[in-house]
Amino acid sequence: MNESMTEPPTRRLRQVYRRIARNSVLLASGTAAASLFTMLAVAIAARALSPRDFGVLVLLQSAVLMVGSLASLSTQQPVIKLGSDAYAAKDRNRLGEVVSMGLIVDTVAALAAFVVAALAITLSRSAIGLAEHDVGSAWLLAISLLFSGYPTSNGIFRLYDRFGMLSLIQTLSAAGLLCAYAVLYAVGAALPAYVAAWASYLALSSILQIWFSLVLLRRDQVRLRFRKGLFATEDGRTLLHYSWSTWGMSTAATLRTNGDSLLVGALVSVEAAGIYNVARQIAGLVRKFNTVYSSSVFPEIARLGAVGDIAAARRVNRHMLAIGLAGTAAAVLASALFGHLIVRLLFGARFEPAYLPFVILTGAAMVQLVSLTPSMCVQVFRGPRLLFVFYAVASVAFGVAAIPLTAKWSISGMAIAQLVFSVALTVMCHLAVTRALSPPVSSPASSAETPPS
């Protein structure tokens, strides 16, 4: 860190941008391929199934993703935070304990997700339009929750700088789903077969990530250490505290990004939920890039915060804001011009009502991309609690807008509610980071410390 502070500011910024570009390309290649394969699989299902069956498939997928995300405690972040110190010190025992605690938390979260899904199937399946013959399919997805998730494995890949391996596993898993859906389409399979393929995709992709992450640990001679009193240690308390704080923000995001289809199904119809999901699937390619972007940029913002280089952070935030606004305008214009063609080619003419929600959701995703850099600056320079407050306020704004807008304008109204969230979050983060990164007021003491030119 001391060496980085002695480097010229321009050189430091160039290094920051090079690392951001390199890591973004590496992550984006696998993420984009996996997203494309998944979207094509959904397109096959949309053509193969009736409007109602496709709507049921969408509702089940949204429900299982929402339950799994709600139960997840985002252990990859504390595993990276604590594991980096242990890895740098070559303390393999400590690293094994950190990973072991992450896996324990992940296992408990998976069990909790299954219990919640089982209760939902038993008590409230009629609320989202599931018929009696859909219950078996719902149970398949509930069982898959026992094997999916486990974000600790994601943290291990990042800790060992094996982003390429992680991207390859995600890509091959999505390609497997696409092949399975193509076979089901060819043989004229019914809805339960598509649900079973999706459940297998969720479980197997997670199992592969866990397996290969443990292989990385074994190659580094790191052994899992399950012992009594792990969570009573300082690392254990830090991991739990970090997990709960990140869970709050991920919960707000999960309720919004996976609950919208369920709300459309409840307020409009199952068929409308299927059409809305088509718009969300296409716009999801942009949201995937948001994930890639945050994964690449956050370490750089954290480094600048660690060395106290506020001036560089201010420049990075300003540059990324300009790039993000330009990208937003370009993405919205492109979706408006070519959205009809994309929807018709991928999903067919009966899904044309997804065009306008697709344009709006693209705008919402791009506005949220604009919010990412200031939100990361808020987290580093002002603390995660303030960012959690911003997420909570923006989520409340989404919830207040979603029901009346959907009731009035159907799926387009739900898309507008997503835009409300993104705009509210962006404005709050921008105002906070402007204050946090304001140039310090010069004082006689600071002037005296400045060496003469």
C-alpha cells in the first residue's frame, strides 16, 4: 500500500482502469455466455409450452430463486475478506477454519431455504396460481434448494484468482440446461420435465462449484477444520456480522428482482407473468453485466479507500458516472429500435407485449449500473450501514409504486416500478458520495506539511 501511494496519481489511475478492464472482460466472457445459454433455454420453453404452463414454469423458477437468495447469507464476501489475510500470511489452518465456517453457514441456509419452500408449497400455493397437478414440480425445485447456493465456493475461486474456472463452470452448466431443453422440445415433453431439468441445473452447477473449489484448497494443502467453538473466535464473529449485514441488502434486492414476477402473477395472471419474464430475461443480460462490473470495480475502490486516496476515488467515480450515463442512453435507444425484432426472433409473435417492459427494464438496469460506483464509494468511505439504508428506502419506493402501477398498466407498470427503485438508489448514492469525496478544506497545518515546489 505504501508503494502505491508513492506512485504518480495518473499512473495509479491507469493501473486501476487496466485491472478493471481485464477483470471485467474475464468475468463478462463467462457470465455473458451463461446468460445467453439460459435465455435461449427459456426461449425454447416459451415455444414448447402453452402460455399457462410457461407462466407456471416462470413462477416456479422465480419462487425458488427468491427463496434461495433470501436464505443465502452471502458468505463469499467474509470468506474473501478473512481468507485474504490468512492466504497472505500463508496460515493454512486459519484459512481452513474460515472456509469451514462459511460452508457451515451455507448448509444451514440451504436447509432453511428448503423448509421455507416446503411451507410455501403446503400453505400458499394457490396464492400464485398453482394447480394441484403443479405441486409435484414445485417439490422438485424445493429439493434442489438443498444442493444449490453455497456462495463460499464462489469466494474460494475469487480468493485464488480463478475467475476463469468459475466462469467455465457457469457456462458449461448453462450449456447443459440449453441442451436438455432442446432435447425436451424435440421429444414434446410436458411441463414437469422442464421443471426437473431446471432443478438439476441449479443443483449440479452448485455441486460442481463446491467440488472444484475444494480441489483448489486441497492443492494448496488447506484442510477443512470443523471444531467446537469456531464461531466464538474473532474470525467467527466477524464472519457472522459481515454475513448478516450483507444479507440485508441482498434480501432487498432479491424481493425486488424475483418477487416482481410473483406479484405480476398474483395481480394480473399467470400468462402475464410469463410475458413479463421474457422482458426480464432479455434485460437480464444488462443486469448480469452489473454483477460483473461490481465484482471488478469494488476491489479497486476498496484499495483506494485503504490508502486514503480520496482524489483518485473522486476521479474514478466521475469518469464512471459519465461512461454509465452514455451507456444508459445507448442501451435504451438500442432496445427501443431493435426490441420488437429481438422478442419476435427469440420468443415468437405472441410475446410481443414484452417489448415495452423490456425497454423500461433495460433503462432500469442501466440506471442501476450508474448507481454502482457511487454506492461502492458510499460503502467504502461512509460505511455499509448507510448503503443498507439507501437500499431499504429505494426498496420501499419500489414496493409503494409496484402495486398501483401494475394494477393500472399491467406488466409495464411493474417495469416502471423497477425504474423507480434504480433512480431512487442512484440519486441517494450520488448525493452521499458527493459529500464523502468532497475535496478537503485546506488548513495551515496541511499547508505546512506540503513540501515546497
